[in-house]
Amino acid sequence: MTLRELYDYLIDNYGNRKCWISELATDLNIPYTDANHLTYVLGYRRGKVAVLSSYEVFSNDERVRRIQAFI
């Protein structure tokens, strides 16, 4: 999964309230803390979007890139 696909996947699934962070973690086969970090970088706070981050901001985050490498 590319970073762009991951970005779109998170917005489509978590952003549209189709799943919880724990379900994201299971679906992506990553730890809960990593799934939480992905949603946090995107701009979500407690399930609601505060300010949606652009793809550029999301893709420049070092931890996001490390997480994506394991997916």
C-alpha cells in the first residue's frame, strides 16, 4: 500500500466513521498506537476531524512513513 493509498483509506474508513482505531489496527495489521498516530497526523481528535491534514503533511511525517513500510 502506497502512502497515497493509505491516506485515502484512512479518510474513507476512519473519516467516514466506518470503523474505530482498533479496527484500523486490525485491518492494517499494525499496533493500536500506530493506528492512533496515523489518525492523529491526519487531524482527527477523538473521532472528529479538527483540521484535515493535506497529503503532503501526512506523507512528510517520519513515523507515518515507517508505519507505511510495514503495511
